[in-house]
Amino acid sequence: MGVFVLLPLLLPLTALPIARLAERHLHPRVATRLLSALAAVLAACSTVCLGLLVVVGTVQLPGHPLPDAWADREARTTAPYEETAGKGAVIALLAVAVSWSTAVRRHRRVRRQAELALAGVPGGELAVLPDEAAYALPGVRSRAPRGLLGWVLSLMTSPVGPGGRIVVSTAMLACLDAGERAALVAHERAHLAGRHHRYLLAVRFAARANPLLMPLRSAVAYTAERWADEEAARVTGERRVVARAIGKAALVSRGTPTPTLAGFAAPGPVPRRVAALLAPAPSPVSWPPVFTAVGLAAWAAAAGTLGSALSSANATLTLFLVLEAGPL
């Protein structure tokens, strides 16, 4: 297995340059999808290699839950063994599991609270509450999946359920004129149509699996809002009106109830979003030219992600073949 089992834990470093450059030089739709895909693959490879290290570190210990074909002591002794790395991997993998579980519980709790708050609000797409936020609440699926993994996979792959709502505070509506309210609604509709909550969830889980991916999480939180900004500007045809609405909303907004729900005026990147809307619309090019800073960064991240996938596959296959072959 050698170095192949360790590379996926470090190769997320290759995605750090594109995390910064994509925000400024790529269309926000392209940047959101690219960074989310990179983060998901890199995090999956990191998690697989942590699992392999757990096996390597504990394979010779009594009671290790190996399949029956590998359970005899002689077969165990043929596998590579590194106790220190194994113990560290056990701790890291448990930390990842706890972190993911905490994130899922928080997201589901906030969803339930929002649904209860909206239960008595008249039906329709727009729901006005005496709150201090504006965000898109995706529709609820009719059948809840079982278990953490099932819930995550269902959330990432299934269609958005019916009944998505746009939650807006009375204070925010009061500070906006008619054109700015239209921009707000168009922005939140873009979040629902683009399923932006899934990208936010994906990068949040990825960053909890490998802290080196935290810059990608921050970048996607920004580019998802920029994606909705551009959609709102396209629908309304008024970039300045959208920019003005964002600036006003930021004065009365306290952000979304959880980072995995897309909002309108989260604190932090608002000045950058306003400046971007006051500039010409970004180019819809799907991939940057190679011989530019962002192009080189994108190819470096793609190469690092491919290397991570190949390394984790190599390490997995090597360990499997060693255990399958048994003692000579």
C-alpha cells in the first residue's frame, strides 16, 4: 500500500488555489459545481484511506471483524501492520462520524422547526414570518430514508420534494421596494431550482471529513449565493436593483438558521456580491483556458483529485489482494 494510502489525505491541498480563483474568475454556476465535485471526491477518498489505515493498524489484533476467509491468524500476519497509524485513524474516523452525525441532526432539527413555524402560515410559495432572515426551504420528500448514509444519499440524489417555500421576514419586506422584492423572490427561486442546499451540504460534509477542504466549503457558500444573484439579475433584467436589494437586506438579516440552507443576505461576502453585480455579467464559459492562473489551478485540482481516486483505489486493491492471497 505504501504511500498510496497516505496521498489522499494530503492531495486536497491541490484544490486550494482553485478555491480562491474560482470565486473571481469562473461563472458562479460553474464554480459551485466544480468545487462541490472536487470536495466530494477528495473527501470520499480521504475517508476510504482512513478506513484502510484502521484495518492496517488493527488487523493483527484479536477480535478484528474481518471476513471469514481472512479470519485465520496466518492470513492476518501477511497484511501490513502499523499500530500507531491505525490508532490515529480510528480516532480520526470516529471524529468524522460524530461530526457528520452532528451536522445531520442540526440540519434536520432546523428543518423541522421551520416546517412547524410554516404549518400555520397560509399556503403558497412565499411565507412571511416575524423573523430576521430570508432563505429557501426545499420541499419535503414523502418518505424519509433510514440511517445517516441513506439520508445523505437520498438528499443528494433524489428530486426536490414538492412544496418548497421562500421564507421572508416582515422586516426585510418592509425595507425593500417592489422591484427589490421581486429580486429577492427571484434569488430564492434560483436557490430552489438549482438545489443549492445540496451543494452546501456536500461541501460541509467534505470539510468535516478532511479539514484541508474547508476553503472549498467557504468558496461554495459564496458562489452559490452569486449563482442565485446572477439568476435574479437575469430574470429581473436589473443588476443594480438586485445589488441594492442585497445591500438593504444585509442590514436587517441575521443569516440563515443553518449554513446548509441557502439565504439572501448572509453576513460576510455581501460587499463582494454587490460589487460583482455592479460589474458586467460573468462569462458563461464552462472551463477556463489552460494557460491562465485559474486554468492552471483547475487542472492542478483535477489532477490532484484523479491522483487521490487512483491512490485510494490502488491501496484498497493492494490490501484486498494481500489478504486474499494469504501466506505463501
